[in-house]
Amino acid sequence: YLFISLFLFLFLLLLVLNIFHLGSSFAASVLYKGLCSLYTCVKSFLELGQHIWERCDTARALLQRGCPSDRLEDPRGSTVLLKNRRITFNPKEQRRQRQQGQVTQLQPQTVLLNLRPGEPQSFVVKFKRVEDYPIDLYYLMDLSFSMEVDLPSVKKLGADLMEEMRNTTSDFRMGFGAFVDKTVMPYISTAKDMLRNPCKRTEPWPCTPPFTYRHILSLTANGSLFTELVGGQRISGNLDFPEGGLDALMQAAVCEQIGWRNVTRLLVFSTDAGFHFAGDGKLGGIVLPNDGKCHLHKNVYTKGNSQDYPSVAHVAETLREKNIQIIFAVTEEVRHLYEVHVLPKCAVGTLSNNSHNILQIIVEAYNALTSEVVMENSKLPPGYHISYTSRCKDRKLRRGEQGRRCSDISVGDEVSFNVSITAPLCVPAAQSPPRVVIKPQGYSEEVEVLLSPICECSCQKDAVPHSPTCSHGNGTLECGTCRCKEGRVGALCECDRAESGEAFDSYLCRRDNASEVCSGRGECVCGKCVCRKSGRKPVHAYYGEFCECSDFSCDQYRGQQCGGQGRCVCGACRCHAAFRGRACECPLSPESCLSQDKQICSGRGDCHCGACICHDNRFRGPTCELCPSCPSVCTLHRECVLCRAFSLGLNPKECETRCVHLNLTLVGQAGVLARVPPSPGLHRCMEVDTEGCRVHFLLRTGKKDDVHVALERECPSGPNVILITAALSASVVVLGVALLLLWKLLTGVHDRREFAHFQRELEQRRWDRRDNPIYRSAITTTVNPKYKEQ
């Protein structure tokens, strides 16, 4: 679809240029080069009046159109390894090459890709972790007051880390830097006494004045010097919780004072707080964006109070550019702030209360970072596409985003990545970047890929300006075809556009006075029709003297032109030998009308265009084999079989008259009939006679019907009177007992309820057995309401 769309766009562009007479030589050249880069270019094989772009198509299509194979231009892309230094394989060779600065972990180093648009070019990138590779580690520590308990652990880190890293490399260097925050309100207190001693204490020692970032020790192999300088550091302080860590990260990455070498670069960032980022500087009146440059004077960051904090993305891009892998050693409370996916290769470790596990965090993070290889590339030019596939230690093929990475890589392991780059339609050279860089994240080695699009055919280099072939010098002969000067048209530039009248040309390009110019399907050039391709499908073209013909406008059958059984020629189907009809829909062979017994339409119809037309409307099916309303062949012969074999049904005289055509054979049991193998025209029948018995017989139809009848009938047995009587009697007894038990259960429940009710009434009586319950005293007692007892 992409190629078709681009081709259609370029075709329409050329058409517009011709219509408005703007077809300058420059525009034609650009258009022609674009087509030649997309499709196969050929030399002269066009007829008079055809367009130049009609020489460009797929190689197969051009050969079918009559292009000579020796005149075919088909430029292909290629991959050239310009620099392919092999990977360092053994420690002895590595030590010798390290002295020359040539330890190699990535192969190849420089690749040239000659890219034909739309055709991908691939090459393999190999990576191997070599043994004893040099390491630079810079320790960046938060020296705010909350990190006071962690400082002693860092002071003794130098010697311990040097000792531990000897197991990994003999060439290890480390440095140290510290940060707090910007020295303006509201990040720190600007009172004079707070600027001198932000902790307000003197014991055991006062705090050092606040600072943004301070570089203390450049990268060195002297572990005792690290211990000495770090041991002299004192804690400082600030007001708010976030720190200025991003300022320090930026300076540590870009400043040459750090002493980074072109080796594995690690940066350990230790803190117990979050970080300020771009925009937070407005709180202190700082609005100038961070420029990402080094501003150290006497190892102190001087732009902290005039430039804003950098953004996380800015820091990430700088770390990626400088090939620095970062290790965050932070407390559990702020761990989630540093688990960001924006940064390149990084690891996060959780500090203990006093950072005593800092050595373990660094070693584990280093192993985790170096055991994974992630390939990345610089920005590609517009329209270019790159894809990766990888084969890691398990040798399984990975694609997509997983094709960029390999994990669990140990020292000595080699992995490979297949990189494929595809170029779009050709663009001017000034818009194409000269190269693309591919490298593993966190490593300094890289593969330089030079891009060279193929936008011209080789024959264009031999163009002949003012060639006599092109009407006495009125055009340039290029790849066997004339590219006309402005104002000249025609395949050989034989016509002058000004002299050639439009009315005259139109007259020559009409079939009759009532028709359109070139049937409305082309252009009239020099009195001849130049037919165009279909607007819907550019592969479909019109042809003929007046563009009256096409090979895609024939009748269709079952969704296919000419039913897939012929060729469309000038709007009419030319069917194959075995088919006929307007859309080649009628096969001449009656094979599709044969029934199972090899009769045409089962003898009940005629075959027309490969389909049966049944004589009787009751019959259906592809071969007139179905008759839903007709009795079966077994039912038709039932009465004759019953009267001939068992003297049932018809009377003897009628049976002899109607069933004389049957050739009857009697067998003993039905099992004998079941063993007869199936064959064409044989029917297995089972019918029920007048006594309700099943009769089995085999029927073979023909001129005289043959019938094999089993004398053994399957008659249903009579009812078992004793069993039925016993079952009925037992049912009556069981039902009577069940009813009695149910009546007894209900009466028992009723009696219990009545007795319980009687007992409740007895318990509720309240009679005094000494007095008659109907006795009433004759004495009436009246109390004075005003009487009050003293």
C-alpha cells in the first residue's frame, strides 16, 4: 500500500505539471529520480507518446511488458563494514591493548549502508564483557544535617571498596563530591549566624556553611587519600526537605575536573531526601534555566544561585551522553522518588539507618548494571525506521523492544544484535544526517552507521545533453529516454507545444465526434493518446489507439474477474478451453453434475453450466438426488415384500399382479444381511408389518429389482401380566401404609400440641387455697386524702 500510494502521488504530481504547462526540466528530474529509486528502471522500450514514468515498475512486470532483460536497471542496497576491529578475547591480549587504549567490547565500529528506499539493510553487532575492564566511580553525597549518622560509614568506604573491587578489576579509581542546596531563601536561612553554622551547635563540632555542590576529590586509585579527604568533611544544613541533588548530578557529569576516563563510569548518589527540579528555583527568585555546562571555580559550583535546577529529563540526557551509569543509595522513605524510568541505566539500593550497607549496595548495583546490555541509537532522520533482534545467552530470538536487550550477562559472555535500517523515499542530501550512532547504554564504545541512500540509477550518470536522438538536440538522452526541454513534448521531444494546436490534437485523439478525447482515460500528446492508469489501482492501465481498452472491466463471477477461469482483454473475457459464458461461469465438462452412481443429475435432470436443472420440481440437491416429499425406495417395496415373503397385506391375486417384477430371495436371519458389503444401488431396509414386527431386507434396484428378505422378524413381546399385577398390588399396599403412617404422624403432632397447650394453662392459674375465690369482704375502707402520717 505504501508503494502504491507514493506512486499514485507522484503520478498525480506529474499530471498537474503537464496540465498547467509547468513541467520544467528540474521538476521532471526530481520526479524521475524518485520513481527510479522506488521502482526498477529500464532503458528505451517505450512507444511513441508514452510517459517516462511508465518505464518504472517491478522487474517482473517490466519483463512481461517487453523490456529486454539486459536493459533492466535494478539497483540494490548493500552493507559495507568500514571498521571491524575484533573483540578482545583473552586477558593477556587485553592488558596489551589497554596500554594502547584499544580494549574492544563492541564489534563492528563503522558501517556504511547503501540504502535503496523501502529495502531494509541489516548488520550484526556483537558485544562481549571483557575481563578486568577499568572502572571509574564517583561518590556524590548529601551532606545535609539528616545525613550526619551516615558520614562515618562513608569515611571508611574508600579502603573497603578498593579491596572489594580488586575482585572485579585491577584498574579502579574513585572520587568524592558533596551537595546540600541553593544558598538562598527559602532553601536555607540567610541569617548571618545560620550561614556560619546552620546547625546552631559547637559540640562535638560546628556545622560547615551551606553550599550547593562542592567537588572534593577527583578520580584516583589512592584509597587512603579518599579516606583522608572524606574524613575531614563536616555536615551542613538547610531548611526544606528536598535537596539540590540534580544540580550536583549535572556538574559531576559534565565537569572535566572529575577526571572521567573513557571506561565504565559509575556515579553513586547517596541521600535520605528528595530533590528539587526545574521550576522550583522560582521560589528563590531564580528563573534562568540550567544550561547544562560546567561552572566549577576552585571546585565549588558558582551558578547555584543564578541558574534554576535542571529537569530530570535534562539530567537523563546528559548521563546518557556521558555514558554514566548511576547508583541511587537512598533510604526506604524516598526510594519511590528515585525509581524513575526516565533515567538511563540506573539501580536503586536501600540504605540502612547509618549507611553501614553502602558497600554491599554498590557491589550489587554494579553487578546488576553490567549484567544487562541495552542497545540504543541516536535520532533517526524523518521517515527512517530501525529495528532490533537479539540472540542472548539462551540463543533464543527476541524481537521488538525485547530485541534491544540481553540480561544476565557474565564476564566472557558474547551476545549479538541484528540491526535493520530502512530508508523512505529519497530526500535531498542536505536533509539527510551523515550518520547514526548505535551503542549499549552506559558504555562508551559505539557503532557509527553512515547512511547513503540510493536515489539514482547507474545509467543516469551517462546522460547525453542535447542528444540528436531527441529531435535534433531538443532533450537530454537519459537511460535510453528523452527528457525534453521546456516547451517540447513527446517521447522523442518531436512536438512543439506552442505549434501543436489543441483542437488539432483533440481531433486526432477522438474515435468520433461524440466521444471524449482519448475516451476520457488519457492525454492527447502530439495527436496520439497517452493512456493513464486507473485512479483506484495504479497497476491497472488503459490501452488502445483511443484508450478504449482495459483489462480490468470484465464481468465477474463469485467475486473474481472472468470467474478466475479466463483473461480479460479489452473489456471482454477470453475463457479457458473448458469454460464459456460472459464471465466464464459455465464449465463445459458435466463432471460437477455427476451423482454418486455416476449418472448425470441422477437421471432426473439436465446439466447446464455445471449445475443440474431437475425435471421434477419435487427433487432437489446438486445432482437432483433429494426429494423431501417422496416416499423412500424401501417404503415403495414394503407391500410387495410383505405379501411375497409373509403373505401379509395384499391379497394373493393383487400381490401376484403388482409384485411380479421382484426377484425374491429368502434368508434365515437378519445378521446374514448385515454381512453383505455396501455397493452402488444397494439399499438396506427395515419396515414394520401389519402385526407390528420389524422386517429386514436388502434391495438392489435395476431393470429387475433383487430383494433378499430375512425370514426372522423382530416382533415385540406381550405384556407380563404377573409382573404388572404384582407391581400394582405392591404399589397399593405401599401407598396404603404410607398414608396410614402419615395420618398417624399428623395426629401425634396434633395431640402433642393440645397437651402442651393444656399444661401452659395449668401453670398460669393463681388461686389462693385458703379463701374462696368468689368471696368478697363487707368492709369498706376510706382514706382521708389530706391525712399525712407524721
